[in-house]
Amino acid sequence: MWESLVHLIQRCFQPPGSTQVSVAGPGRADITPTVIDGARTMKINNIADVRRHFRNNQEPVYFISATNFNLLGIGDWVGNFRHINYIDCFDGQQRNVFVPKEKFPRDFESIEDINNYLLEHKEVIDFIQSRASGENAGVAAFLMFDEHTEEICRQLGLRVAFPPAALRSRMDNKIETVRIGNKAGVPSVPNVLAKVGSYRELLEVSRELGDDLVVQTAYGDSGHTTFFIASEEDYYKHAEEIEAEPEVKIMKRINCRGSAIEACATRCGTVVGPLMTELVGFKSLTPYKGGWCGNEMFAGAFSQEIRDKAREYTFKFGEALREEGYRGYFELDFLIDMDNGEVYLGELNPRVTGASSLTNVAAFAHSDIPLFLFHLLEFSDVDFDLDIEEINERWSHPDSVDSWSQLVIKHTDESVDLLTRAPRTGVWTLGEDNRIAYDHYSYHPHAAENEREAFFLRISGPGDFRYEGADLGILITRGRLMDDDFQLTERAKAWIEGIRGEYAGQPLQDPVVEEVAVNHAIGGGNFKIL
């Protein structure tokens, strides 16, 4: 412990050390040597070079988050890759997942809080330092982080593989997203941006949008900060939150379908993934109206015209982000107007997301590389020159997109209890009688070989409190889980009912204990951890 503290104190008073240059191992003779900033490194010219570079990677790379859900399977591609998590979804069976054994009671208010807690945990510090090379402790990626995270990383010798938190926060602002989209030629749903102090003011500034409105605040998770307002009564349910904002986005309410698309802004151009459908607001999955609860990825998601338009808009938006100074992984939500087929920008998530678990396991990812490797490459010290147009053309082909779906299953009742039983992480089977059964352990969605099998990642386990909004787990399977009318299929319903049936809880009799349980439970329903 003393050595760890001394090492940490030394770092506090030293400037950031020079970053380590990663050099490919076997096969590097195929890569063109070049010189960047005085350091000799290798230039990457094609996808095979990228694969080889990361396969032979020696520098520690970490994904630090509540769980490893967002980047499932990336460790198969990147040498020395480790997850550092708060929740052990694998009961200690997964070797590249590090979870500190000792937990200290603490109320978390955000994912950033969880990450900062982890980075300041002695077991995590010891783990990172045990794998460091001199002053270089490696590279860290996050789902969310803030300026405090950046400072801790600097002290630990970790390089953050994302643009600065301040820039990410500005890009994450829904008001700013509209303005960037307008500048790039990517339209949003007809809207106005304004300060609102009353229902009357709301109607005045949005007169041209009609009286059936959707109001969004600048920041916040889906389902928590999107308000549907068609009457004064609706307005007063959310008046305090709306009026507290310096500016809100007021949209015309349209008959739309949600969709998501992930991309990566690199120095060679923006790499664009496939357009996915979104599962939104299903009461059997989430208690939040308008809340995200899963995705589908398949070649025929929406018409060819809509898919092409979404890809074009995503590329344009990625190029606009580069002009703003942002680079790396991002996701756009598009709203598809079902009445006229228009494609509208919904929101920007400047990070990996819940959809990343599908983007990075699809056929195109395995025929080339997962999208996240473009992100790591962008934040490496290696020079590269890739034909992004060719990659985008290949990834847009229907043969590159196999069919996958995922369900994010939350506790939907208002009850609070203590879990005494929960389904294990691994592959489950769905029988002809629609009963589910555990088949075998695995850490990867690909272990589910057909539509009667699914990979389940358990989030809440025995000893955890179950409360409204708590994430119980994620189920990933091949094929679709919605029909063409965007309703859950019978197979989806059977999986949801089966997984819920594997959970059991013990009621809390003491109201004081119940209150403490809610306050200490991760998220408490106020933020999503995935």
C-alpha cells in the first residue's frame, strides 16, 4: 500500500509522462515505417495492419465502467485489454474483467461517480500500477467521465482515449447538437430553441409547431428529460424542470420510429456503422415512457432510401464534429417520420453507447475490425492512412449486416426488495414450450448460435436491491425481437417472461431499511448505468 501511495504522490508532482509508442510485433515488416513527432513508429495502411497492430499490442488498455456490457468481446481483438468494473456480471469467471473485492458504501449519482470511485480504489490503483511500464500506465476508455476523472488518470499515468471532458460535455448538449446539425445540413424535427418560463410562453414561442409538443432539456437520459406536452396539465407535471433550464428544445410531435447509428470520426474520415432500430418505452422492459430498452440490427431495417439518407447524414455530422475538434466514437439517434419518410436528427451521444454491444459483434466488424478499434487507433500514436470511403461502401452492403437484437430488462414495478436469486451470465435456451434453461457459461454474444439461444449478461444479482428502474440484465440474441409494426414478437415476450421468472426477492419489512436501500442502490432510477 505504501509503495502505491508513494508512486501516486510522485505522479501528482510530475508533468504527464511521454506516451508510449506501440510497435507491432511479428509481421511488422509489412508496415511502412514513418516518424511522428520525433518518435519512430509504424504507418498503418490497411485493415490487416490494424488487426496485427492491436493483436500484438503491449500497452495496457482499459475500459472502466460499471459493467463491461458496452464493449463485450473487444478483448478478443486487443492485446493487454482489461475491463475494470464495479459490478461482477460473471461471478469471477471472466479473466479480463477486474472487479475490486472490497466495496465501500457510497451513494452514486452518475456513471462518472462510479468511475472516479474505481480509479481511487486501492485495489484498482495496485492493479493498474502492476501492469504499468515506467511512467506509462496505459490507455483508459470510459462510457462517461469528467474533469475529475481526467485528473485522476493524469496522476495514475493513464492516457484518456477520448476528447477532453469539457468538449464532450458541449457536444452532448442537445441544444448544441441541433446547431451543429443545422450547420452540417442534417435537419432536426421542426423545432425552436428558447427559454420557457410558463405554459403560455411555451405556446407563444412554438406557435408554428402546433399544440402537441415534445420538450427536451439540454442534458439527460432518454425517458427522464424528454417531456410530451399536449395540455397545460402535461406542462405542469414537468414545469419545474423545464423552467430551470436556460434554454430547451421544443419540437413538433411527429409519428416516428426511433433508430440509432454509430460511427467514428478519424483523421482519415468518418467510419459509419449500420442503421439500427430502437426499442423504446416497452412497459415490459422499462418503467420510463420514451426510455431506450434495446436495439435490433438487421440488413432490412427501414427502406434503402432511409438507410442511405441516415448514413449520409451521419458522415456529414462526423465531419462537422471533426471541425468542432471532436474525434472518435459517437452515436446519433435518428427519428424516422412514418408519415412522410423524412429522416430527422434526434440526439448525439459523443461516446460508446448501449448499441455498441451490437455494432461491434456484427458480420462487418468481424470481416474488417470492430468500430471501436478505429477509435483506439485514432487515439494511438500510430500514423495511419485508411481508405474510409471503401470501408463505408463495404459496410453499407446488406451482406455485411447479420441480424442481432438486444433487450435491456429493468425492474418495472414500484416495489423494492432484496434479490435472493438471479439468472447466471451465459447462454440460455428457449424451449418449444417457451421455458428457458441455462445452457453454459460464456462471455460473448456469439456463443448464442441460433434464435432459440441467447446470451444473457446479468447486472443485478443476489444481495442487490431490486427497485423500480434497476437494470436486471441484458439479453442478446440472433434475429429480430420486434415485428414490422415495431411490436415485441412472441419470442421476445417469452424471453422477457423467462428471465424475469429466474429472479426472486425477499421483501423489505422496515420502511427505514427500504429508504436506505433505494438511496444506496446504484442509479436509484436517476441515471442509467449502461
